[in-house]
Amino acid sequence: MEPIVVAKNLTKSYTKGLRALDNVSLTVDQGKVLVVMGPSGSGKSTLIRTFNGLETFDKGELNILGIKVDSTHDERKVQRIRRKVGMVFQQFNLFPHLSILENITLAPIHVQKRRQTEAEEYGMYLLSQMGIDSHAKKYPNQLSGGEQQRVAIARALALRPELLLFDEPTSALDPERINEVLDAIRRLAEQGMTMVVVTHEIGFAKDVSDQVLFMDSGKVIETSPPNIFFSNARHERSRKFLNQLDNQ
Amino acid sequence: MKINKKSVLQLGVCIIFFGGLGILINNLTINLIRTGLGFNFTWLFKPASFALAEHPLPYTSSDSYAWAIFIGWLNSLKVIVSSLILATFLGTLIGLARTGKNFLLGIISAGYITVVRQTPLLLQLMFWYFVGFLSLNDNMFIQIKNIFNISNEGIEFSGLTFSSEFLALFLGLSVFTSAYIAEVIRGGILSVSGGQWEAFRSLGLSEREGITRIIIPQALPAIIPGLTSQYLNLAKNSTLAIAVGYSDIYAINDTIINQTGRAIECFIILLISFLLLNLVITNTMEIMNKLTLKSKKYG
Ligand SMILES: Nc1ncnc2c1ncn2[C@@H]1O[C@H](COP(=O)(O)OP(=O)(O)OP(=O)(O)O)[C@@H](O)[C@H]1O
Ligand SMILES: [Mg+2]
């Protein structure tokens, strides 16, 4: 079967001479979870944001769910990709002027043109999966950070995506709220959702990932299965990074 | 009794205010005595005996001054309301183009804003009047199947006619105000966090849908106060009608003052007219503000 994500030699500079992505190649197969790790500024966000066209790139090729895009950033193709790929952000980015349920039904109604009752029914199902269906009528600022992030996950799931992208989903949360979000992501992994997750949570990365990709200065340093990466990383730089994380 | 700072300040303000008022009333009585007119409004019901080029309701020179003033009021209202609508429409488009991703549109709208804001309104009105309309001479008129008719007399559009004077003022005010409104809209849009754009884009919403459903609703609380002050400016700037010979309330009162010498009464009429008009604008915008704040239960 064709992989869900294939990136070939992705290269991007925001400013001349400084590569945010430097020849990045990777593959994510159906039902697999790729965890992306690396120091701040290594290009993790830039990389996963190219997967749904939030970021363009200068060189290389990308194949997302069979849709091929290159540096020309064909808007129509990007739009097709976005209908099949969900994204969850560090800062939640819920729409503050819409209720929780409206946040979730917005895209199904206006992008997929589903009927409102159908979108709401599925929205309520997703909220109950996330354990927050009692908040459906509330507004985002009435919820805790952990609850907001679970709403954001439900919103990303509402388009029934075939790929989910997470950019540090727990970095803005209080420590006691982190697990409720990580547990929700774990359940999605168990259900066979294909995911790319940028995270610094080692314990979570160990259980959930099929592969760990380690980046530094826009380059892929290594891609290893978690049992190898976390106990016996191949590269000196990876080991150094893990040591620093442990010491925090 | 202890005298605190605040009550001393209040007393000072009162003395200045009533002192100033006293001087003004004194001046007024002296002037009224000198002109020998006496302060009254009975002259309002005498025939105005001047013609008006532009009257939305029937008017002849044998109608009263009061009726002439009312016609002026309607003329002012007509140009203010129509300019307000066009200025908002143009301003929104330009403001969006200025914030949008399209480089060329961004440059063009930035240029438009700069040029319009750097030239005096009076000059722009003259431009529209002399360059835009008067230069169209009699034998050079454009006719499209009798629905659209442009000449130096103005524009005729399916039965409705608009004079060159009205059009010059209407376009001048709209274009001038739109540049300021564009900046207000841009400021409002920039007040919405970038994460909101990323969120709607990643959900597959088009730019147009994202802007109308996600960005504008959140930008409105920041836009409305700025918009209100631009509307008030537009209403006040409409008195420049006199420069292009459009019979607005100010121009008509100016004629009446020249004819009758009733300067003080006319100023009072003008003052009340603009106070009322601006109160209507402010209150309408206040209601809109409340509505957006209400729909913004998250506030
Ligand atoms: N919009 C931008 N304009 C200019 N430079 C940028 C922009 N976004 C990112 N960069 C630069 O690109 C490089 C990679 O940034 P990126 O945000 O992808 O890193 P990251 O690995 O996600 O870091 P973090 O862990 O801090 O989120 C950094 O050097 C960053 O300064
Ligand atoms: Mg990042």
C-alpha cells in the first residue's frame, strides 16, 4: 500500500543562507505514528506545517495521501490535502467567538457541506470520545487548557481525516493537565490513526511511536524505532539531546 | 471643612466655563442690538426667494426658509449616507487587500492609502468636480442603451439623475474616507492572532470564508470605535459641499445668512443639525458595538 506521507529532499530557508529544512526525507505508512524530536529552532514545526500547506518549501517533493505537491504550492491541491489532514496546535487556536460544538461543526458544514444535524451528531460523538460532551454549549475561554486541547483534537477529527498532525500539543499545558491530552492521543494511535507528533514527552513518545525522527538545524539526524532511539541512539547528537531532556 | 484638590479643580473649571459663557452671551446681545434684528425665528416662514438646483422634494423659490433648510438637510443626509456606504465598502476591500497575501494588491492598496491621505480633501473634491465631471463636455457623453448616461450635467441611471455636484462630493468623500477606513480595518484584522488564520486554513476553509466567519467577527470590537470616528468625520467633512456648489445644509444656511443677516440663528440651526446627525451616528454604532460584544460571549 502507498505510504500516507512521503517527503523527498524538502529544503526551505526563511532567510538566505539559513536552512530551516535541509534535505529532509521521510515516509509515514498507514496506521503508523511518527514522533518528531529535536532542539528548539531545529525545524520541527516548519516540517509538519509543510504537510498541510501552511508552509511552502523551496525544493523537494511531497506526497500526502497520493496528492503530490512541490515548491509551486498549487492552491487547489493544498486545499484537497487540508480536507483530509487534521492539525492540532500548541496554542489550541480554538475560535473564541464560537461555542465548542460550533468550533467542531464549522468545517464539516462549510467545507464538506454536511447537514447541520448530521455534523452536530458526529460532533457530539467526538466530544464524548474526548470526555467533554458536557461542555458542548460553552465557549473556549470557559474551559481549562487540557479541555480546550481535547476540543481542538475533536475539531481536527471532525473532517474524518486520514492523517493527524500535532505540533507540541501539551507544551502550553499545566503539568497536571498533560496526561488527559496524551491519553486521548494514545487512544487515537490504538485505533490505527496515522499521526505525526512533535513532542518533548519522552514517556509518551516511547509508548505511542513506531518511529522517532530526530532533527537538528533543519537536518534529519536519525530515524529509529523508539526502543533503539531512547536506549541506544545511533548518533552522538541524539544522545546529547536526550540527556539534556532528562536533566530538565 | 477640609478642601480637597478635587473640589478646588471643579470650582476652577466652573469659573472658567461660566465666565466664558458670560462673555459669549454679552457679545451676542451687543451684536444683536447693533444689527437691530432681535433674536427670533419667525423669518423662517417667509419665502426664501432663492432657487435650489438640487431638491429631492418639490421646491420653488416661493417656499419658506424653513422648507429650504429642510431640503438642505435632506441633501446633506443623501450625500452622507451614500458616501458612508461606498466608503465602508471601498475601505473594507482596500483594508483586506492591504493585509492579504497578494503582493501586487498589497502595493496598490498601500499606494492608494498614501496618496489619498497625503492630499487635502478640498483638493480632492476640486479634482473630482473639474477633472472628473466638468471636463465631460456636452457632445462627449456616454450612453449605454438609455440606462446609463454620463455628461457634464451628471449621470442619469435608469431614471435617477445625479448632478455633477453631488457626484463630485459623493466620490470625493467616499474615496477620502475609504483610505482611513482601510487603515481601521487593517488594524482590526491585525489585532486577531495569527493562530486563527492557521486554524481556519488547516480546516480547509477558503480565505474568503475564513475572513468572514473567523477573522472579521473577532476584529469587529477593535474596528467599530475607529469606524465611528471616521463616520463622524465624513459627516462633518460633507460641509465642504459649498466648494463644489452642492446645496447641503451648510451651503443653504450660508445663502440665508447672506440674504437675511440671521447669522446667529443659522449657526444655532447648523449646530443642532450636526449634533443630531452625529448623535444618530454615534448611537447606531454604539448599538452595533453592543451587538458584537453580546455575540462575543467569550469577552
Ligand atoms: N516565520 C518565520 N520567519 C523567519 N524565520 C522563521 C519563521 N518560522 C521559523 N523560522 C526559523 O526557522 C527555524 C526553524 O523554526 P521552527 O519553528 O520550525 O523550529 P522548531 O523546531 O519548531 O522549534 P521549537 O521547538 O522552538 O518550536 C528557526 O531558526 C526559526 O527561527
Ligand atoms: Mg515549533
